Amino acid sequence: MLDRKYIVENADAVRENCIRRGVDCDVAQLVQWEQQRLAKLQEAQELNRQANEVSKQIGKAKDNDERQQFISKGRELREAKDAAQKEHDSLDAQILDIQRLIPNLTHADAPTGGEDDAKELGFGKTPVPSFDFTPLDHLELGEKHDLFDFEAGARVAGAGFYFLKNDAVRLDLALQQFAVSMLSERGFTPVSTPDLALTEILHGTGFNPRGPETQIYTIENTELNLVATAEITLGGMMAGQTFDATELPLKLCGLSHCFRTEAGAAGRASKGLYRVHQFSKVEMFAFTSPEDSDAIHEQMRQIECDLFDALEVPYRVVDTASGDLGGPAYRKYDLEAWMPGRGDGGQWGEVTSTSNCTDYQARRLDVRFKTAGQKGTQFVHTLNGTAVATGRAMIAILENHQTADGSITVPKVLQPWMGKEKIG
């Protein structure tokens, strides 16, 4: 979340940023309550000081009557102090409720608007394919080669779940192996994360597990939730910790399952593997100093490009518009792969995103760093980025690498893990 002092001192700018992000937050109310809170804090401190002074007089009382007067006066002051403290704590809780809703600041270069206002920044090395036959979508290819079973998935767990079969299993694992290998070579430490996280960790990373618009599965009668992304567990991994500046940046490569309710996400463009309730993902995460976060963000974007260039998948890079950023992100880039079977004649579909969250998550999670020779600590910056979400990557590979006879060419970088050059 944003620093409370910053919000008060820059209320107009924060309010304008909320409007730009399409978030309804009562910044003026926060400022008013914060002034009242500080007044109550001073009142409680002054009453406590007076009570302490009276307490010192009890032992100096001339007689029992005077002693009882001092005791009575001290009791009155402490009761008044407790009442002021209670009002202070109530105001603090109300302020925090608003403070948690206020989104991060927005990079000046990020376009303003919603989903349709994203700015196209460039394209990958692989051109959009021009087929001399009618291409199949990934569901038709899956049926042809016995790769998926959505009906059995629905019988077992309900709509939106599925079984991967045969070469789809090998392709899923190959994508994970390839992504982990590439990231390891680039200084990321591989981590296999829990698939569950406490509610306080979700709040710390900016996810609301029990709100009206949540996409999170919660475990009834517990404080545990199924994670929607390893961003949650990787961020929570260092909650409450303080780094030495020499340890930064810490770059992690997290492997996890992801679970999402995907409420209200039905439609032709979301069919098959594109929007499901469970999938595997390799996630990049970094803890950095503030001055390094922009550069690390660009590195993460380039890694995503390098990965999908190696997979020989056509894609475009977009700078996400302010209204589509999500609360923690200061700036976000998406990679959208060309999917020939999506829509009528093909469409772009998001396959990765990478976000710079500055100190927004670190402030909630209390992750700091200290620099030798300097007093105090600073909050780190956190960044996250999808290396590969296997379901959507699989769609792009199957549909772009299909051939006239219905077989699918396996990208060269995946062939060592697949053990074959073609599916079918």
C-alpha cells in the first residue's frame, strides 16, 4: 500500500491517480480521519504524561486524604487516556481500510484507460503463420491426438477442470523444464512453492481472498487459501525480513500450481485451456533496491520475449493501460501470443505479464533492506513476471505449429525434453 504520510501530503495527486486507475477511494475522508487520529494520539500521550506526574505525587502525599485524591485523579486521567486511545485505534482501523483500497501510483508512460487502451510496443521474431489449409483450434487438435479430457475433468471436479493426456503431459513438463533452465542460467534461484497461503500473505501481496470480486479459492473455517499465482508465495517468503543491501537483487523462479475461480469468464474466447480453474506456472519474482526496479522490470520483459521467441510463437508486447493494472502494479507489460484458433480467424491472447510493484507489496509484507553506514531501513521493491503458464503456452504452440496433415511440430528447444520432433 502507499505510505500514509505520502497520501496526506499528496492527497490531490493520489485522488487523481485513483481516478486514472478507475478506483473509487475516499482520499479526503482518509485525510480528515488522519488529522483526527493524530489529535487523539497527542491527547492520549498528554493524558498519559499527566497521569504519570500524578502517580509520582502519591508517595509524597502529606496524609491519607491527599493520597486518595492523587489516586482518584490518576485513575480519572488513565481512564481518559484509555478512551482517547480507543478512539485513536478505531480511527486507525478505518483509515487502514481506505488505505488498503488505494492503488499504487502509475508510471507516467503507462497509457490511460481500460483494457482496449493498451499501447502496442512491438512484436516477436516469429511472424504470424499463413496457413494454406484451414487451421484447427487446440481443442480440435487435442481431440485428434487424444491430448485433453475436459469431460472427465468435469466429472471429477466440475466445469473448468481437465485431464492432460499423452503428449500434452510431456509438453506441459517440457515447458516447465525449459523455463526453469532458462531462468536458472540468468541468475534466478528455482523454488517449488506451497500451493496454499495464509490470508495475511494474500493481503500483503494485494489479493483479496474473501471480497465480492475475488478469484481466490478459500479453505472453509481456516485462514488458508489456494494460491492464484506463485507471486503470492514468493512475496510472502520474505515477509517481515530485512535484507542487507548487498543481497539485492534477489531473483526467484517459482514453480507452482495456480487455482482461480474465473467467475464470469465464460465465452468463446475463453474456451478450452485458455481460462481454467487450475494450471501450472513458472513465475519470476524479484526483491530489489528502489533504484534497480525499473531495470529489473525491463529484464523480466526481455526474458519473456526471449522465451517465446525460442518457442517460435508469434506475439506482441503491450503496455497495459492504467485501468487494467491491478492495485499493486506501478507498470505492467503483457505478452499476447497469436492464437489461430481463437475467435474468428485468430486473435491475440495474453500469455505472460510482468509488473513492477515498487514498494506497494513490501510495505504490506514489511520487507526491508539496510545499507551499511546508513541509519534505519528502507522498503524493497518487488517485481513479478510470468515465465510460462503452461496451458496458454500450450495453446499457442499447438495452434501455431500445426501442419497440413494435422501433426504438430515440437519447437526445437523443447525436443530434448519431449523426446520427439512431432506430435502425431
